[in-house]
Amino acid sequence: MHKKAPTIKPMSAQKRKRLVAAGWTVGSAADFLGLSAEEAAVVELRIALGAALKQRRLDLGLSQSALAEELRSSQSRVAKMEAADPSVSLDLLIRALLTAGVSRRALGRALSA
């Protein structure tokens, strides 16, 4: 059995209030980076696809190197895909998921999660 990635929990209202009272600015990564809503959505899609690829690889019991062989790629490229590296195209992420046997329906669920 493989461990799932920890879920990021939203900050509690109490903690947010304490931070603001102490002079901190509280916001999202998109706020910090100055991303538009569309840019933030693309980042979220990339993260969701990378996580889905990692989960599929773990479900299959494959190493990054073994998956890379199936994709005719390198282990470092698979690591970048799973980490949602911006140098990896969305096309490559989707192709990797399909090559790993993810159905179009499951791909749609990953995109909508």
C-alpha cells in the first residue's frame, strides 16, 4: 500500500486573525505571485495532473525509471512531471497519463478534482 500525499488544509479563521494582528499579510500563492485567475487555474491543472500521474505510477508499483522507459523518456523528466514543473507541457502530462493506462474518464476526474 502506498501513502497518499497529505491534503493541504485551509488556514483556520483564528490563525488567520492572529497572523493579521501580528502584522502579517495573508493570501494565496496566486496573490503572492500576482497570477491572473486563468494562470492560477493552469497551475492548479498542472498540479492535479502531476499528482494523478504519481498516484497512477504508485498504483502500478512502478519506479520513476520504469515509467520513464514506458514513456520513452528519462527518470528526471518523470520527476518533473510529478512535481508539476512548468517546463513540462500539459500535452506531455496528459500523454503520460494515457500511456500509463489512465482512462479519459479518470483523466476528466483528475482535471475536475
